[in-house]
Amino acid sequence: MEKTLKRHILDVFMAPRSVAIVGASRKTGEESFNVIENMRKFGYKGKIYPVNPSANKIMGMKSYKDIILNPQIEGEILYSESGRRAYGN
């Protein structure tokens, strides 16, 4: 008898199967606070869609120019903005 794992209703937020990172950074390393780098470091297993209009690839993954024109992007969307731009410094 096959046992299926039930997903909790909050898994869509807390453990999404895919995430689009809008504003994904190409910088990596200790002081970069690269969201994708940290997701990988802490074991995220789902599909990651980097979205950055200035990059073709980010950390070896295809980078998308926007999310509107890419119907293959699905799942949660995380908006990642540098502190400098977010706070107007």
C-alpha cells in the first residue's frame, strides 16, 4: 500500500515547490545577502526562477527579464531588493 504525504495548507507559503526571486542578485559571498545562494545553502529543493532584467544567468540558472512574459514561472514570488534601493539611500 502506497503512502502519500499530505501537504499542510501553509506549505504553499512555508515550503513552496517553486519560487521566483524578483530582483535576484548576481553578487555572491559572505556580505552579498544573495537570496538564491542562501536558499541553496539551507537546503531549498524546489525550482528557483531568478528574475533580473540585467542578467542572462544567475548562479548558473537562466535569469528571466520579467515574470509577466514567462508563463512557465509558477509558485511563490519573492521580491528581493537591496537595502540601498529599498530605503532610497
